[in-house]
Amino acid sequence: MDSLNKSSYLPYYLQIKDILKERIMNKIYLPNMLIPSENELCDEFGVTRATIRNALNELKKEGLIYTAKGKGSIVSQPKIEQSLLKFYSFGREFTEHHEKTSSIILSKELIQVLPSIARKLNIETNAMIYEIVRIRIFDRMPLILETSYIPEEVAPGFLENNLEENSIYDLLEGKYGRKIVKAKEYIEPQVSNDYESKYLDIVYHSPVFYTERITLTHGERPIELRKSILRGDKFKFYTELY
């Protein structure tokens, strides 16, 4: 229904938000499409600009629209759905969109492991590990800020590989023979700090997901610890219940 229910307890701006959201979900408003201007929406619903702006702000919070200076409100690309029951790899999931995906290496170095990381990787506290910090990009938009820790003994000379274009998991399995058997992953909602906001091109204190994954090979041996910050406006997680 595209008209306001004046007897409803729901404020007008939330009713308008729901109507516009339904249009986006039903592809009346398509991704990258300009939605009607504030003035047009005021005329359509018979409300003030303040009410329309509140409705649009709610859509922005949900990541359904964004604003472009001098243009107006634009429908966002749909969120990336990530199953909680499936081993997820950005590099592998988007192989069919290879021309749209890329990685930027912010740093890569061989360092002595910190005690907190050594415990999670089940290695000695004097061991050397690779630390690789990357931004994962899709369609020219930064989506994930990712830090991987790999014990040196697991993959000697790992930093010599082309890490911008190759999946870390593909390299571990294909070149180093480290078959990935399973992973343990932890997910927490957070808000972005200055560093994360800068590299993900989001506003300070934006909603993000923090994920921590321990990747295991045969014998429950950890071969990678991965800490990731995912944009909350671009990802959603789901599961199936029986």
C-alpha cells in the first residue's frame, strides 16, 4: 500500500520509509537509480520536507540508499548475503566477477608473533609469522579491511606471491599443500574507529562487523588467523533453522 494510514500509531516518516523500502525490494527503484526528490515525495505523501528527510535517513541507516552531492538519493547495491553455515572466501565467492574485484595491500611483513596471536595459532611465542593487511574491493568500493596472520613454517616465502591477485586460501592449498579442512569463526557487531573508517571510506563510528577466523588443516592445526572488519551497510549474515 502506497498511501499513509493516518489512524496508525506508526509515525508518518516510518510509514514512508516502509513504502520506499518496499519499492526498493520489489525493484520499482533499481540499484544506482535516483529516487524521487524530496519535493516530489512531499507532494506524493502530503507531508513536510522534515518528515521526508527523516524517512530518507532511516533508509540510509539500513544501507538501502546513499546521497550524492548535487544529485540526490540513490538506491544502493543489494547487501552481500553471507551464510553462517558456509566457509566464506571473498576471493573465491567473486571469481565470476573478477574484473570487479581487487585487493590493495596496505602492508605485508614477517614479524615475531604476539603472545595473544601465538595462543590462537598454537605456536611458540618466539615464532615468526606473516602479517598481511589488505583492503578487499568490489565494483570500486572498499568492503573489507582484512588482516591475516600465517606462521612462517606453514608457507615459507609466502610474501613473494602476488597477494593482490591471488586468494590466500588458493595459495595455501595449491602451492603449499595445506588443505583447508574447516574454520572457527567469531562475529561481533561494532562501530568503526578512525583507521577502519578511513580505509573503508565510511563515516567514523559506522556500524561494522568484526570477524575473527581460525583456519584449520588436518589434525586441527591452525594455519591462518584472519581478523576482518566488514562494512555493516554492505553485508548481512543469515542462517537456516530446522
